Amino acid sequence: MESDMNGSLADLLHEQLRDLHDAEVQYCRLLPRMIEMSTFGALRDFLISTDQQTHENLGTLEQVCSLRGISPSGVHCEAMEGLIREARRSPGFTVDSATLDAAIIANAQRIAHYEIAGFGTASAFARCLNSNKASSLLARLADEAGARDQALTKIALGGWFEPGVNQEAASPANSH
Ligand code: FE
């Protein structure tokens, strides 16, 4: 365990690390369903790699907890529970696959933003506590969540030569 003198900030960091670990456990349970519901090829490929990264994130968070000398269990992430509850509602609002793909992207981006905030804040706390190895591991998780957010924007908006999911969902064939 890396030592520090600031007990209260350390307690806050540990609570947040446990919350993040639980959040990632919950996301691992949702991802197979998101993969199954998605139809757009690039989105499905993205979700498959997100599933793999999220499982790897658990290992990284366990490594960070071990550096801090704490167990990763014991906190339930209410925010992720809410994000997942909303994500599970999406199929009820959509009648076509392109719109469902757009909804999946919206849900995955909300989760990526939660991850960016959570990992980034925990990294900053760890740095203040001179827990530099933990801080850099958490910063990497925040960067990877940022990259997933950007990849989702690209899938939604498309590029010069291919339409994105949003455009597919808005096409006349999908209008009601
Ligand atoms: Fe949380």
C-alpha cells in the first residue's frame, strides 16, 4: 500500500474506487444485451470491444485497490443502476433497428461520460495522495473511456463516405 497522510481524502477515494468497480461489474452484465440488440456493424464491433475492455477495467481497478490496500467490494453504484435501467427501457421506445442503434449509442455515451468523470476524479484524488501508480492507471482508464466516447460519436455521425447511425435512423424509410 502506498502511504499517505490525508485520511479523509483517502476514504473518499476508496469509496469511489469501490463504486467504480461495482459500476463496471454492472456494465459487464448489460453489454451482452446491447451487443445482441445492435444491428449496425460498426456499432456491434465497438460494443464487443467495449465488453472486453470493461472486463479488463475490473482487473485494473482491482490492481488499484490492491495498491491502496483495500478490497474492491462493498459499495453499490446507484448511478450506474439508473443508467442501466434507462438503457433497458430503450427497446420499448423504438420500432426500427436504426433507431434502436441510435438509442444504444445514446445509452453507451451516457455510461462513457460517467466513466470519464469517475476515473478522472479518482485519478486526481490518487495523485493528491501521492499514489502515483494508482493515479496513472486510473488516468489510463479515463483516457480509454474518452476514446470510447469519441468512437461512439463517430459511429453516430458517420464520415465523409458513409452515413452514421443517426442519419440511417432519420432516413425516409424510417420515418413515421
Ligand atoms: Fe457511482
